[in-house]
Amino acid sequence: MTTPPENVTWRVLKNPDEVARAASAEILTAIRLATGQGRCARVALSGGHTPSLMYRLWAEEFQTQFPWEQIELYWGDERCVPADDPLSNFRTVREDLLDRLPKPPRYFPMPAAQPDHEAAAHEYEVTLRSQISLDGPSFDVLLLGIGDEGHTASLFPESSALAESQRWVVPVTVPADPPLRLTLTLPVLSRAANVFFLVTGESKRAIVRAIRTEPDASNRYPAAMVQSSVQAFAPAATHSRSRVVWFLDRPAASGS
């Protein structure tokens, strides 16, 4: 196994519930650090089963611990479907978290239901740039998962979006259902202060092992590319704590 960089941590938990709880504790710490500096904490959300479990924990057990009035929620990617579609990442967050809070935080969903996907991507980038200072981290917390082939957000292997160096949001067509999506790109993902990967299940074991052990993983797998781009980012003083933490359950981590 290659030696992990100092700003990359691998945590192995028993099951998805423990992954959700451990990640929630780290997220809460990062949020409190941001709000302690007198500003809102910016959190970019992910879709998927384990994040969904975590969002329900936030709404139930953790509800009183989060300073919701000082949090802004964004999305790392979105399927180009209506906001009430079962495949919508926004719908999942709304049902698991937002609708369960007496007073939800400010949130900025991607306008992915618009028929003009280029215009939708541009609109969301304008929103991000109006809220995020170029002098600081893009997000205080960036939540990501991985697919069996190594994709993260909606950045899939061999996607032309991986070469994007200027735009923060692009429309993509991916080899998954539904194929049309909006996704954040490496230029904005790489500037997050805390990148938290939540990975569970035996089907992720092979890709986790590859990312942990193969020296050329960052050339082939988008999830590893995000990790390496965070490591390569030239930090200003406010970026000195940029890091990547992988939260794995035992089936995902086994043999890696």
C-alpha cells in the first residue's frame, strides 16, 4: 500500500449507521469552526443511501446541535429531472432533512429541471460565485460518494468534464440512469476545506482498494482525482486545514 499523504485520512467503521454518525460528528466540528469565524458554513451535499441516512440523523438526533441559521446548503451534482422526481437529489434532501426542520437553513439547489442544461449550469455557477469568496475555501464541507467504477459527484471516468479548468458547473451525459446531469467540476471541488467521502458496501471494495494502493489511481478514477486535486491545491492561509477524510464501512474497506 502506498503511504497516504498527511492530509488524507481513512476511517473504517462497523456499518453504514456508524459511518453516518462519525461523519456527522466531523461535519459538525467543521461547521462550528466556520461559524466561529463569524460567517456562514457552506456545505455541499451528496446523493446516495448513506448520505440519506445521515441527513435523517441530522433532522432527528442532531437537530439541536446544528446552527441551522448559520449554514448554507449546496449540491455537488443533480440529475436533470423535476425537483419532485424520486431520482432528484434535492428531493431526497428535502424529504430526509429540510421538511423535518422547524426552520431549515438557506439552501441553493441546482436548477436541473430546466430544459436548457447549459443555461442551468451557468445559472448555478453564477449563484456559487456570488456566495463564495475566491479568497477562501469553496465549501467548508464537501460530501462525496463513489461509484463502483470510481465516479464521484457526476464526474465519470473518461468524461471530458474532468479536463475542465475554468467552469465550476457543467452539464454532462453519463453512463447511468438518468444520463443527463449537472455536476461541479475539479476547479471548485479542489478548493473545499474538508472533503468527506462516505463509502459503504462490498461493491465498493475493489475501487477503494485501487484508490488506496495504485500509484496511478489519480489518472484513472475521478474520486482519486478529486483527492489529488485537493492535495495539489496551493493553499493560502485560510486553506491550511484542507483535507480529505474517507469514511468506510467494513465491507467497503475489507482487503484494502
